[in-house]
Amino acid sequence: MTGGSLRLIESPQNPRVKLWTALSETRGIKKHGAFLLAGRKTVPEALKRHAAQFSAVLASREADIAALKPPAGLECFVLSRALFETLDSNGTGFPLLVGRVPDMPAADLTRVPKGLELVCALGDPANLGAVLRSAAAFGARRIVLMEAAAHPFHPKALRAAANAQFELQFLKGPGWPALNTARGPLAALDGEGEDIGAFHWPRDIRLVLGEEGLGLPAGLKARRLAIPTTGAVESLNATVAASLAMQAHFGAMRKE
């Protein structure tokens, strides 16, 4: 087995266990600057492509860690089954990775965007994760997280994004009023906006996605774009709408 020396933990009062347990919630993730990654497919892929992002691997059996073949320098912990199951909220039974949350500097809206930047206020971590997966797929590498947005390394966001987080740069966004002074093109998804199919996409643009239910503030100065539908449903899910918009920009850039 590669990786660091193996350590056994059985007590729920162990300081490390208390820290890892706190990573199930946004408050704990922010406090400790760490997250837990789970998944039979995502864990091996993350270790292969982004090993530097992680500090430890957790499992309930030594054999599971050996099979994972963690890189040298990664701490390895075998936990009692009860402790491991507490941390394994997805119930995968597969080793977990302890990762470091990357720095998220404040977004500088005084500079023009480079490429497609997504400005996102989604508060549901699962919805945010789904959007991040599409962002990585369609080349929106910079994500500006508004004040109301969920944490991108919340367990539900990680599960939905399928490792997309490690391909993206996250920036802390301001409140809504600051967007009105942002430099460069600004577009927002709005069911009452113009047909997105007729929109000429600039290469460099910020695309705004509002909060679930609340939508966009009335005073936002942005080009409002709507995705036409049959009208059989009231509106599209925010994650679906954002994915379609990002694909439209991606397709337009491929034609240039």
C-alpha cells in the first residue's frame, strides 16, 4: 500500500472524527476549509487527476485503502465501521477523501469577463452541483458565487457535480446591486426575456442565474434571455435553463 502510515481510529471523541463530522454542513466546511468526497467513481478519478487537492483517505477496512492505492504523502485512516458509516452519508461503503477547499478570492467586477463566466445565486447545493457539472462541460471555467449561493463543496454539491469543482475557479460575489456596475456584457436568464435563439453571443460575457423561486431582482441591468418552450410547463428548472444557455454559448464559439 502506498500513501502515508496507517492509523486506526475507533473513538467518536477523536478530534479528527469531530472535524470530519462537521464537514457534512456548510458551517463546518467554511470553518475548517475542508470537505469530504465520496463515490466509487469520483474518488479514484479525483485521486488520479487532482491528488494535490487531498490530505487524507478514510475507510472501514485496510484492504479498501490498499485497493485504492493512494499516493505517497496522503494520510490513511481506518475507522470503526460505525464511525465510517456516520461519515459516509451517501452509503457508498467506498473510501472517502478529505480535501482542502481552494481559495475563493473576491470577484473583481471592474474587469471585463474572459470567456463565459457564470454568476450564480442558487441556494440548493444539489442544484448548484448540477450547474457546475454543465459549466465544466461547456467551458464556463470561472464561477462567481453570489451571497445567497450554496457552498460548492457541500456534500450534495459534490455528489451532483461529479468532480466538476476541480476544473473550475470560484470567486466570491457581491450583493446584487454591485452587478449593475460590472464591466463587460451581462446577460441573465428570465422567462420574460427575448428569445435566446436570436441572441448573438459575445465570446466574453457574464451569465447570471438567480435564486430558485425568487429569480432576478427587478433592477438588475442585464440583457434578459428566455428559452422558448411549448408552454406545457410553467418554467424550466434553473439548472436545465442554465445548461441550455451555456451550451448555446459553447456552440456559438465553436462556429467562429
